Amino acid sequence: MRVPDLPNAYMVNTYDGFNRFQTLVECVLEREAKDGTKTRGYLSSRCRPEAVAPSFIFGEMIYSFGIFHTDQGTYSVYMGSSQCPRHPFRRRPAPAIKPFSERSVTYCGDVDARVVDFDSALADLQREGLDKNNQYFMKISWQCGEDRLSLYTPCGYINFPNPTRDQDRAWDDKPDYPRHELRYIQPIRGPVVYWDGKDYQLAFVAAHLTASGTQRLEFCLYDDLSFFQLKPGKGWRRTIQNLMAQSWIGRYFTMRDFHRIVPVEGECALYRYP
């Protein structure tokens, strides 16, 4: 399988400015149109605002940022508390990913990679030792309208069954937990970039895999939420929380986090580089 060379990819940002900064490439999002035309976007590693000076480096700006470089242009990616909207009548927040005037240059070729089947990956995850290769990557593929999307990214962390426990008794500790296949792999990564058919969105991505294939794919999008939505409630408490969240007070006291869940129909393939 041909994939972007993520381990060796990098991005040079503010390319025409007096100061350049270089980052890694955290993920690659590929869009294939109905006519077969492919375009790619590259997300940089996460950065903090700073001064390039010998007297001080970090300032008072409370946010982090990244760069999303595409074939159509460059976007800035903002995360952090200071990026929350403070206008009580603005129902939709400013986008976390928005056009950026500075130019970036990305270096990322394609290489051959080896797809790892479910049984081999699970056996490897359940084996421990200093000689273990922990570098797993995933390709997430799904359809959005007429576009075929492919996301390439490292696995940030991976869930798998504990080989030292009696899996037949897995539900004893969690009797109310949804029943599922007890041979599973569930990789997660974030932040990555999600395309909703209109805009780019910042997200986490997770896949639930079993021996029979991909059982579920979900993106958890970075979006606004009110202070009143932070505490989970039920019944009349939840009703009051939702009403307060929609009030001008609730829209003023907002924050941003990864919380809006979008399930998609697609496939996840685990792979490794030679």
C-alpha cells in the first residue's frame, strides 16, 4: 500500500517571513473527487505562541496553534481558552481552522507500507518487551458526498484486551457496559482534520476493530460549548442546563473542546512502515 511518508515528513512555515519555523506532519487528509482528482492537506504539529528573543520566549497568550497546508492554500488552526467567542449574541463561533496569509511548504513523499492484519496486530499488542515495535499507523477511509476521504495518521494510543485477565468475566466489573466482541483493537488519534463536505474541522478520530473488520468509526469535533453544558445532568436538570446554555449568559460563558460526535461509515486499516 502506498501511503504518505509521515515519519520523515515536515513543514516549513511563514516561508517568506524573516523567521521560519519547522514542524512535523501529524496527519494527511486526502480528498478524491468523483473524476479521480486528488488533493491533500497536511496538519502540522501543535505549537505555542512565542517571541523569538534572548530576553523572554513565552508570553501571556493562552492558546496553541498549528498550520493546515493544502493544495488550495494555507490555514491557521487555533485551540485554547483565549480563542472562545465573547459576544453573547454570536450563535456560531469563529472557525478554529481559517485561511492564513503566510505561505507554508510541505515535504512529504509517498512510500510503500505494510498493512497489518487484525490477528497479527492483536498478538503484537499483547506481547511486551524492549524489542517491540510500537509504531502503528492507521488509514481511515470514508465517503462524504461525492468525495472519497482518506486520513493517514499515527495511532496516538490503542485499546486492546488484557491477556492476563479472564475475558469471560469482563462484564463482572462493568455489568451495565454495552456487550461487544472481546477480541478488539481500538486506536485513537488527535488532533486530526475532518472534512464535513463544506468546511475543515479539528477532531479526534477513533475506530473499533474486530476480526470481522471495522465495526465503528467516530470523529469527535472541536466546537463551542457553554459552561452550563460541562456538568452532565438528567431529566429536569438537563432541561434547565440546556435552557441556560442557550441564554445570553450561557453563550457568553463558553469554552471550546472536543465534544461533538460524528459517526461515519468507513474502514480503518492499520499499517507500518518498512
